[in-house]
Amino acid sequence: MPEATQRFFDHQPESVKAARDFATRTLKTWGLEDTGDIRLVVSELATNALTHGSDAEHGFLVRLAPSADGIRLEVHDSRDPHRPLSELSSLDPTAETGRGLVIVDGLSALWGVDPRQPRGKIVWSHFPIALPTTALSAVEGVRTC
């Protein structure tokens, strides 16, 4: 199975696109082509980390980890230890912002928030996507029939 991969991104608006591109490249090397849902969640979580969870000196980190039951996406921030909005139903329907976690909730099988040491938090999401057999066998050195 491929190993988890991660990358640090600076605190700048261009980093959101760079994080999406990083996710796309990583997932393609794992044999996944249809990565739109994961890309969108990366974009939402990276935007939140940039806007609310990091400062100029400490950007954010994106980590992708394959497992037997899917892909885990993590976005680590460094400033805000507070959990993001957990009551999604309390959103103001007339508000022009604040729907990122609704998107994360709708596209991820599971998502949550864990504390990060020494500061910040990890917002994670899980996608029950199986890696292609050819990608797994190539990485593990197993011959397929």
C-alpha cells in the first residue's frame, strides 16, 4: 500500500490551489483518477485553515493517508485550537459564507477534529475509496493474475 504523504503550505491565498494540486498528483500516483470530491474537500479545509487557523508565520499542512478502507485527508493548522462549527443545521440560509463544512459533511463519509500539539487542530475527513488493485500490487510488489 502507498505510504501517507504530506506537504506544508505557506500562509498565502495561492496555497489553496497548491494544496488541491498536491492532492490530485498524490492520488493519481496511487492510481485514482476521479478525485473531485477529495479535491473539493481539500480546497474547503485549506481555505478554512488559511482564513481561520493559521497566521503568516505558520501556514498549514495537508496529509493524505491510504488505508484498507479508504483515504484519510487531514489539514493541520497552527493557530486556532477551537473546533469548527459542529452544528451544521444552525447556518443562516441568507449568509454568503460559512458553507464549507456543509460541503465537507456532504462529501466525506466521516469527518472530525482532533487537537494538534503543541497548538492548533487537525480537521480530517475519510473517503471510502478503494485504491486500484494495480496500484496496490505495484507498490507492494505483488503480482496480479
